Amino acid sequence: VQWIYVPDDNTRMLKLKAGEVDAAIFVPFNMMAELAKDANIDVHPDPSSREDFMIINEAKKPLDNVKVRQAICQAIDREAIVKAVLFGNGKVANSFIPGGALYYNPDNPTCKYDPDAAKKLLADAGASNLGFKLLIQSGDSVNDQNAVLIKNYLEKIGINLDIVKEEAGQEWDSTVAGDYDLSIEYWTNDIIDPDEKASFALYGSQDVNKSFYTNYNNPRVTELIDQGRAEMDPAKRAAIYNEIQKTASTEVNWVDLYYSPFRNASRKNVKGFYQNPTGRFMLEDTEITQ
């Protein structure tokens, strides 16, 4: 199998349509319907454990203020983003735990779109004339659309946003180094147990990854993660992870954007090309026919 790195969405889809590649991943949502009409192409919206979110660097003031983070979250119309960017191929995320994973709480409270309430939160926090940089990977049309919409929403509550684009490797290095204010990222689970993501995303400053490089640090959440990891009773574990989900959402550890399927496509002569929910390509089941 030869994997070819083509970071630009349009170029990648053109190569698929021209038959220059047998399959392509990360199909832009706005091209899924068009590709599905091509008699030579199959589009695969595979069930996933993916969540897209906007991380917030709490090491930078005033992003360490929970009211400012709550204001940012309430300023963003995530339902509109799902409709405009995903074309309905997904749903608003209400938890850092993806649907389908153990102990995901479908009733977990999440911030509601309310620009007026967002403005009041900023006023209560004494925060005004704010300006942040939103870091995204270049060449990704979905990121581009998300970033433009988020910029527009935040400007309505008085927050100026500069969109900064970097090549994927550099963008990740900048995120790890903490050289960002806001950044759009995504996650897919390797296992269905929530401990993996909770440990990576919420464990606090003691962890080397600094809560997915957000610097979020709530000692109570860290304590609950330790408890959830050790607890053997499923009902007690569920209660622990419900509290973790609620606390993270209330304190806006990051802005949960949406859950979406994996979006891949292949030529008609490719059989069995798909991803399982953890993101693994099952290539041992894939074949190319003439």
C-alpha cells in the first residue's frame, strides 16, 4: 500500500476523480454529495469516535478566566456550524466523550448559543477589547470554514480573531509548545473506555501533555479521573464520568464543536476500504479488482 500525502483538499479530490489514486481520506463535507453522484466513486461516511473541538490556552490571560471561556462558547452557534460546514453529516458535541464510548452521557449539559449572555459574561469578567489568534492547519477546507464562522461569531461579542494557518506538522508543534491562543483540533478514541481521553485531555498540569496543551487544571477532576480508572463497579464509574463530563463542560476546558463520521471515498474497483470507529483502516480486508 502506498500512502500519498496531499494536504490540499481540492487537489486530493481531483486526484481521486481522475483515477490517479484509488482512495482518498478526509473528504470535504461540501463535496460528499457531488462525489456520490460520480459513477466511478463510492463515498464512505463510516461511524467514528471523532470529536472536533476548539482548544483554549489557559496559560494566557484572560483565557484562564472561566467566564471568558464560557463567553466564547456561548458566542458560537454550533448548530449552524453543523448545518453550514458538515451539511448535516454530524451533530453538536455535548461532551469530551464521543457518543458510542463507555459512559458517554447524552444528557450532559452544554453551553447554549446566546450572544447577549456571552457579552454579559465578558462584562462580569472585566474583559474588553480582546483579541486572540486562532491557529488552524492549512489546506483543510473544513478548518477554513470553521475558522471563518467562529471569527464572525466572536466578533459579534467584541472579540477580534486573527486566523493563523500553518502546515500540519508545524501547527501541531506550535500547539504542543503552547504558541497559540485558540486552536481547532480533533480526537479519535483508540479504545472505548473514557479513561484514555480523560487522562489526555483533563488530567491537569502534572501530566506532561498539560491537558491536551490547554493547561486546564482542576484538582477535583484529576482526582475523579484517578477514581474512575480504579473503580470496578460500572454504576459507580458511570457516576464518576458523569461528574467529569459535567465539570469539564461547565468550565469549558475547550469548546466542544461536533461529532462526525469518518469521510472517505474510493474508486468503484476498490472493495472493503473503510475505517473502524477508532480510526483504523482495515486494509487486510481491502482488495482492488479490475
